[in-house]
Amino acid sequence: MKESSCKPAKATADKSHDNNNNAMLHTSRYTKRDTEVVSPPALAQMENDYIDEDEDNYSEASSSMAPNGSVVSTVPDKHGFLGGAQYLHESKHLISPNTTKKREQKWLNMTANWDRYMAKNFKKVQNRCRKGIPQSIRPRAWLYLTKANKLLQNNEHYYYELCDRTGDRIWIEDIRKDLHRQFPYHEMFVNQDGTGQKELFNVLKAYTILKPDVGYCQAQAPIAAFLLMHLPAEQAFWCFVAICDDYLSNYYCPGMETLIQDGNILFSLLKEREPHIYKLLRKQSIDPIMYMTEWFLCAFTRTLPWPTLLRFWDVFLFDGVKTLFKMGLILIKISLREKSYTSLKKRFPTMCETLEALRNPPVDLLEEERIIKKLIQMEIPEDTFKYYHKQQETLLRRKTKEIQRPRETDVF
């Protein structure tokens, strides 16, 4: 891989942020906000608060979707889509302007005093993320939740310096091939020479220069495009950096060992919670990497209906990578929703039917309120993640030793 002239001092300007990233590479990466330990009674109360505390229980987004991808319109929907699977008809869940204004003010007050709120009102911030961040506040909130605001402050104008550099020819060619594939029905990306595709190219290219050891992975493109729909290019870039380096750390490295490990952890959690589904997948030799790769690498940006996706990201950016596992378990259960192994085997007799179901979860069961409630109510203790992570580390070391062990043919 071609070495970049990226300035090391600039690329690691925020030392405290980098230290946090390194810590997340181990078991703590499964709990984004690990400074607060919440007891089971407190969690139960938080779930009640999610439903009862404030005057609104719905986000601005609608869960009404087009039944298929054939919708095309000359007028974009509220999220900017002109057609495709993400296009929405009229909103089903509406809240009053007064309620919206109150919620926006709460978030403005929080972001104006962010460090104090995170230190003293941790549960309140978490609860408000779970309720859904107001659409007008999402860009600012996501910037603070990811700590990208600090990266931006410590690297002022550096994004534009990266944009002005040439970049590695191999990565540039790969990026250009993928630009038109990212949300082609969205008004930002519908034109090949439009601002959206140009900004997407710059964000992805800048990251390959900032992180030459990682470079570019095709699954990064939908995440970058998703962020650009909500944030100005410079803010979207630093948010993208924070997500790739912190939330999805090592997912895009050659070999993708972390992704494979997390896929195996997901499979272990499935065995624990849905043994009949686990048995079916095991019998049909369906490895996790065959269905969860796009889910985790793209953080569900290519899987969930748009309103559900926005609400999912509100939770994901607060709670961290463990949210990916919870959503993965929800999708598996929804896609293969028979109650016994026998009925599963009848409905999904071969690998083909099973994978088709997993890759195309039923849209009508992915309505935002239903899914977010399931997401919040699902508890996976941190000790469980630690146990399965340690198990995977042990298996990896054993496998490495077997590979390094000399064979008889090597001796003679």
C-alpha cells in the first residue's frame, strides 16, 4: 500500500481521543458508555421512563414505507428520497410543533453544557437518545455523541488540507466506482456531477490519506453518505473518523478478524437466546459472516427502513457497538420467526431459503416504535460480552499456533 504524506502530529492531535480508541479495542468496546454502571432495577426504571417521562413518545420520522422499490417521485420525501425502498409516504406518527420545540430546546441546553450533562445527567441523556433526537438537532447531537466535535476543534481546517492532496491511486479508483451506488434515489446523490457525490468522494479519499493503514473499504461508503445527509462535509468527515476508529474499530482492516470474532460472538448469543434458530443455522452450515457482514460493516444503513434507522443510530451513538449485536439478534428472530426447530426446518428447508430470509427481513415488522422498544428492552450483560470475547481470543491464539506449527514436510 502506498504511504501517505499525512502529518502524524495532525492525525493524532487529540491524544485523549486516541487513548480512548485503543481501550475500545478490547472488551470495553462492547460498552460505549462504560463510566456508568446501571443496576437491573435502574434499567427497569429507565425503560419505564422511556415510555412515560416526557410528553412525547414518537420521533418525527414516519414508519410508513413504500411497499417496494418502484416508487419514483419528482418531489422528495421529508428525508430527501425521490424513490427506492427508502421512500416514505405521509408520516404516520406526528407530534405537535410545541412539543417539538420543547424537545429541541432540551437538546440545545444539553449540547451547550455537554460535559456537565454527561457527568451528572448520564441517564437523562441516554433516555433522550432512546426517545429519538429531534430531526433538526440530530447533526449537532451526533457530533457530540461521537466526540467528533473535539476532533474538529483539534484539527481545524485539516480536512480541507486532506481534500487538496492527491491520494493513493488504487483507493481513488475504488472510491469512484462506488459513488453512484450510494443511495441513488436520494436528492443529494442522484446526479453524478452533483455536490453530494463530490463531497462523498472527498470524505472517503480524505480518510484513506488520514488512515493509510486502513485505506478504503466498500462498506464505508454508505456510512459516509448517510452522515453527509445530516452534516456539513467537514463535520461529517470527523464524525466518520470517530465511527470508523471507535465504534467500528478494526472492522475495515485487511482480514477483518474483529468482524469475524464479533460474528462468532453474535452466534454464541443466538445459541443462548434462540437455540432452535441456532440449531437450524448450524445444521445448514450457515456461518454468521454469511448474513451479518453488511449489517455490522454498514451499521444497518442498508438494512433498516429510514425512520427506524435514524432512531437506531440515536441509540447506537450513545450505547456503542453492543447495539449492533442487539439489532442483529432482533433481525434474526424477525426473519426466522418460527417457534420450534421443526417448523423452522419446514419453512426454510435449505440454506438458500434461510439466507434469503435473513438478507431480506420483513419490512412490515421493522416499524420504528416496535423495533426501538425491543432494542431498549433487550439486555446483554457486559460480563457476557467479556466471556465470549475471551473465548474468541483463546480460539484465535490456538488457531495461530496451529498455523505456525511446522509440518513434517517442512522438516525434511
